[in-house]
Amino acid sequence: MSTVPARVIFDSPGGGAWNMAVDQSLLMSAERDGVVTLRLYAWAEPTLSLGYFQKYEDRQSHAASESCPVVRRRSGGGAIMHDQELTYSLAIPSSHRWSKETSELYDLVHRVVIKLLAEDGIGSRLFKDAASQSDDSAESEKVAIDPTAFLCFQRRSDGDLVSDGVKVLGSAQRRLKHSLLQHGSLLLRQSDFGPELPGLLELSGNQLSFEDFSQRLTEALGAALGFEFTSAVLTAAEVGLAKEIEALTFGADAWTQKR
């Protein structure tokens, strides 16, 4: 199988507004320049991100994160407590088939993570609703689920990755006319600001290395998706655009408190 040139950016930890702005900048780069970019990153401080449609005042219902800064994502879903996690984003131009196979892309990325976790002795699988149990390997978890829970990781959707009945990886997608962004969070450890959410360390006793898992994930995703990732950094134009987006959108109270 031929491979497509692509970039991987092992980014330094950033603030919430900056992280969201960079992902948006990469989505726009994919549309403008036709470049595929995988970005792996962490958070400079514990940050609560609201789903696009959530009400800002609802964050008051989660006392554990009340001291954390808040950012609003462009993607939907419940709030995410970003702290002890590995976050990824994948921006793909419409010229590549993966930008059109959205459901397949979602599941494939998560299945790659399942295989990597299995190499570390950690069992996990895809969650499927009771109405879609055609795949025995992805049968519904027998736990009480609240689809309206404030925190995204207390909800379940088809394709979520669960370990021992607990959601440990969720992703979301956003599309422009000529590009697609998929980003998601893998819970490595429990956060003091989200104590109701165990991570892989608490579930398995296995403390995964952020750096090592990022490298392995890059290699495995490249092989699975047909991308040949080369290490890179943000271009000056992407940094400039991210700064503009941060100032006008994700770092602005008008955006964060718009609902």
C-alpha cells in the first residue's frame, strides 16, 4: 500500500484556548494547503472544555473543577476535564478518502489504540449501544449510562473506547468544506479535578508514558491509515493564525460564555 506524506507534531503543553486555536488552525491548513497533520499534545494546566452546545452556567454543577479555567470547543458533546491525558488531533484534507469515511475513521483510530493498549496488557474495546450489538467484540457495556451527564466521559456513544466498563477514550469530529478534524482524549490517570473518572492507571495499574505512547500511536496510525508521518512543527503562518483565532474566539469570554 502506498503512503501519503503527512506531518506529526509532538507539541508542548498549551493552555486551553491555545490548544483549541491550534487545532482550528490545522483544520484550516488542511483545507488551504492539502496537508495531513497529526498533533499529539498535553495541557499546561488542568482545563475544563465545554461542548459547543453546553451552557456555561452548567459548569457550576461540577464542584471539583470550579477552580479550573474553562474553554468552549467547536465540537459537541459533554464537558471534558483535560489534565492527566494524551490528546490527539488529526486534520485531513478532502482530497484524501479518510475525510469522507468519517465513521470508519473514528472506529479505526480507536481500534488502533485498543491494539496498543493490549500490547501493554490493558484490555479495552469499542462501546456499542444495545440497539447495535451486531459485533460481538463491541457488545454493550452493562453499566448505567446517563446520556445527559455534564462530563463527556460519563456518557457513552457508539465507538467510544471502554476498559473494564469505563470510558477512557472519546473523540469528536468537525468539518470545513474541504477538510476534516478529528480530535480526542485518552485518560492516562485520574485527575484531582475529575475524581469520578478513573484513568488507565487506576483501572489497570499500568502507568503509560505520554512520550512513549505518542510515538507508538504515531507509528500505528501511520500504518493503519496509510500516512507516512514526518516530525514537524507549526509553520509561522499557522502560529499567526492560531494566535488570531485564540484572541477572537477561544480566548474570548463572548465565545466561552455564549450559551
